[in-house]
Amino acid sequence: MTLLIYNAKYKKDERLNCHREIDKPPALLYEELGWDRDPENPKEKHYRKFFPCELEKCTEVMSKPSEFACFDIKKG
């Protein structure tokens, strides 16, 4: 199973004396959210996986068919 949330990882660039993000996930599958003010202690920036269909119908997320939206609603 692939990761649904992927945290950002950083490496120190000695030449420029800054932190660079490494191991970025593919941009077609993951949406970049947030940013880290302190790359030494990453907490906020992360990537969330994009699914082209409803999560209830996606077998990668739900192991069995969803029970959502299966009841008839009657006014009464």
C-alpha cells in the first residue's frame, strides 16, 4: 500500500549553507501542502496523495465496499 500522507525531508547543502528538500514524491500523485519555518524540525509541510475517484470506491483506501450512502432516506 502506498503512503497517503508523505512528510517532507531535508538535507543540509554545505555549499549554499541552506536546507534542501530531498525525496520529493511525484507531483502528479501528491499535492504539496504547507511549509516548514524550521527545516531542522519539520512539522507542517507534507504531501497528500491525490485519488481520481471517490475514496469510498477506491480499493487502495477502503478494504471492503463502503457502507456510506447505501440507505434510502425517507421523509417522515
